[in-house]
Amino acid sequence: MRILSIHADRLWYHATKKTRMAEPTNVREDRMEECVVLFCCVEKLDEKDPDQVIRSATAGVRKRLAMLHVNRVLIYPYAHLTSTLGSPPVALYILKGLESSLIDTKVEVKRAPFGWYKEFEIRGKGHPLADLSMTICPYHGTECDFTCPYCHHPFKEGDAGHICGGAL
Amino acid sequence: MRILSIHADRLWYHATKKTRMAEPTNVREDRMEECVVLFCCVEKLDEKDPDQVIRSATAGVRKRLAMLHVNRVLIYPYAHLTSTLGSPPVALYILKGLESSLIDTKVEVKRAPFGWYKEFEIRGKGHPLADLSMTICPYHGTECDFTCPYCHHPFKEGDAGHICGGAL
């Protein structure tokens, strides 16, 4: 899962049009101020253990919120951060899970609807920690930022060294 | 090189603070309206052939501009789209090259300064083609969206099938 996190004065969106995988929603337009906007993109690899991805994303987001002294987030599905998108049902499961899990830890949360085209306006604060990105992987206690887009298995650094020292 | 392209009503930015790799600039604040904003992120692999990346990015951007009937772009350096960043000198070379190359083809271009923290405001149009992403690779006539982050060499699909069918 890739998350681009932007500390913003405000975000406004308006869901203009459904895609084929649109979730039903009564909230087509919303806004939030003085918040962190989480542009979220669930990847193929996340299908391996969605619950672990939720736990790890929650921990990563909370850490950054503490650093920024912010307690308010808007989860904004954004498919354009990867070339290996996860399946829509898993993506929605993870986004809803992240929402619930942050609410459980007393963070104020809104979530923009999944699978809609949206016009939006954001004003990013632009201080040194305002824009951050995270790569969340479904493994316990490991850093993993590299996946084969063909078989969707992760590479470990050792594997890569071995493979890439060869004929490639 | 990753490019996130957003068809926008407007973008405004203000360069608030230098990073260590800031380019000198007299333009700390600027705006553009009815344009395509290109959030650009030069990757390690692009160092292999920066001129080919410029040519390929120019062609990709022009194709998308034609589709959107837009002739005005703002090139916005944005490091948060990859985990394998290219070196700052190569990144600046490619961004400036893309700027010149688009100007040569009669596109109206502005470029936000490289290496600065920036506050910004963007309003994205949200129609089905408004948000697009591109992965540009430094190879002629090939599609290449997959790179080893350890050795920075590309994998071909055939290699991946072979490797990933094995012990991984």
C-alpha cells in the first residue's frame, strides 16, 4: 500500500461520476480543514494479508500524526500511486479497516468514497514535514518495499543482490 | 520517471524553504490556470539515459495534452512518487530538458523550482481523464515499469517469469 500524506490547510472534494467499482455513498461532497490528507493506493501485494496492512498503516499514520501534532485525517482513495493495483474488494476492505482502526484510537476521520471520479481542491502547508510518503507491506516486523509485478511476490535484499549480480 | 498528471482549474504554489539541493530561483511564487500539472519524480533508473527519458516523457505528455485539448503545463517537482529517487543533478537536467522540449513543441510551460519546500493549492477537475499517471523508462521502444531498487537494472517480463517461478 502506498500512502501519500499531505498536511493541509483544507481539502474539499466532490464525487462527480461513478466508476464500475464505485461504493454506494450518500456523501458526494465533503471537506475537512487543518488535517492530514491520506492519498491511499492499495497494491496487489496487500491482498496477501489485508489485516496486517491495516495494522501497519494505522501505526505508520499515527506516528506521523503525532509528529505533526494533528488528530484529524481524510482518507482519500487514489489509484494513481502504483502500477500494481490491488483488487477493488480488498482495497475497500483495507480503506474501511484503516478508517475504523484510526477511529478506535481517537483520531477524527473522514473517508472519501471509493471508486468515484472526484474533483478536489487541496491546500498543502509546504513545511518540511508536510508531504510524506509511506509504503506499507503485509509482513510482520520487516521492511519491504519491492515486489515483482508479474508474480506479486516480494523480493528480499539478498535475493535481489544474487539475481542482479548475474546476467541482468 | 514517474509523472502524475492532473488536469486542473488552477495551481498556485509558494516556495517556502530551501532543501540542500535547491536550485537558485527568482520566482518563489507562481500560478497557472486551465492547465495540466505534471507532478514529476525522476528515478534512479533514469540516470541511465536522461535524454531518452526527456524524449519519451515529452511524447507521453504531448499525447495526453492532445487528448485533453490542453496546451499549458506546469512542471512541479515532486519527490514523493517513488522509493528510488534519482540524483538531484540528473533530476534537474531532466526537468529542465522536459521544459525546453515542450516549449519547442509550442506548449506553454512553467516549471516550479526544484529542491524547495512548497506550499501549494490545486483544484483538480475530476473528470474521467483528469488524473493520469505515467512511468517513463530510459529504453527505446519498450515498455518498462519494473526496476530492481538494489541494482537499478530493469527486469523484463521474461526474466521475472523465470525468476519468480523458482524458489521465491
